[in-house]
Amino acid sequence: MQRVAFCLRLKPGAAEAYDKSHREVWPEMLALLKRAGISEYSIFRRGELLVLSMRVEDFDATWDMIERDPVNTRWQKEMAQYFEPMEPLAQGERFPMMREVFYLA
């Protein structure tokens, strides 16, 4: 299992609505994430900075599956209003990935 983390940035003033959306994540979106093999998925927020972490067997293969699903397409359309671009991405990155430098199990 991979432990992966990445960052996103919210638009100014979007934090409250973003938090509310994540208190009410659609059941079909939660089911998709689980079906795709994601576990221990957390989103942390400090102001407008988000840090997302999860466990997944193969991040790229999992995200390929999620991106093809119409539930995700609808969810991403809803969420897009909240995000600022995170540039620059490294070549081949979907998100600005973080490199784990320490882990205590």
C-alpha cells in the first residue's frame, strides 16, 4: 500500500463552503472512493491550504479509474468553484504531490 499526500489551495473566502461540502459528501462519491481502493483518506485545512492524504495500492491506476466515473465528474464540477490553481506541477503530476520524509507507525 502506498501512503500518498498532496496539496490544494482554496480560493479566498471558499473555506466555509468547502468544509460544508465535505461534511455532506455524497454517499455515491464515498462508495466510489472505497470501490477504487482508497482508505484512510484525510483532508486537513489551514486557512486556504489543503493537505490530502490517503492509502492506496497504486495512486495513478486508482485515479484513472476515479476520473472515468460520472459520479466523480459531477463531484469535481461542484468542487472546482472552490480551488485556486496550484502551479507548477512536476511533469506527469495530476496534483502537487508531497514526498514523505518521515513516518512513525
